[in-house]
Amino acid sequence: RGGGLEVWVKAQVWNPSRLAAHLGAVTFDLVYLGEELGQVSCASLEMSAGLNVLELRGSVLPLGSRAVSALGDLVGRYLRGEVVQPSVRGRSASSYTAPWLQS
């Protein structure tokens, strides 16, 4: 997108599988109060079994008045020292295709 407010986010993702996987570059939507505020990404995502803590980086550039209002709420609460819990939602991954998954 370009521009916007640069952010760093730590997200917790639970992998219920016993398998670990290298997913490559992954981009997530940053969501708060049901509104998409921007995108954050991880250049090389490694998922292990159980709890994974992801360090994500990106920019916040809300589009539309509801998203701008949600960002205002998030920033206001953050500046008051309140715990703010936005969520991340998977958006895209690297284009790697495992040959053994092809039919």
C-alpha cells in the first residue's frame, strides 16, 4: 500500500498439528473492531506444533470512516496504557508449490 503508520506486532498462532512447516513469506490483514487497518507480514514463517509467536511488521493505512474510527480507538487505548488486542487474518503466502501435492 505504501505510506501510513509503520507498526510492529507480535501475534500468537496455535498450530494443533504435530507437524512443523516452513511457509515462506506470509502477509496478514491487521484487524480491529472488525475493520481492516492495514497489512503486516513475516518474511519467513516457521510454524511449529503448539503455540507460535510471530513477529510481524507492516503499515496501518485504514480505508473508510469506520476503519479510521477503529484505528482512532486502538491508538487512544494504546496511549492510555490499556491492553489492545487487534487480530491478524491470513492474506497470502509465498507461491511455492510442493511437487508431491500435485495430482
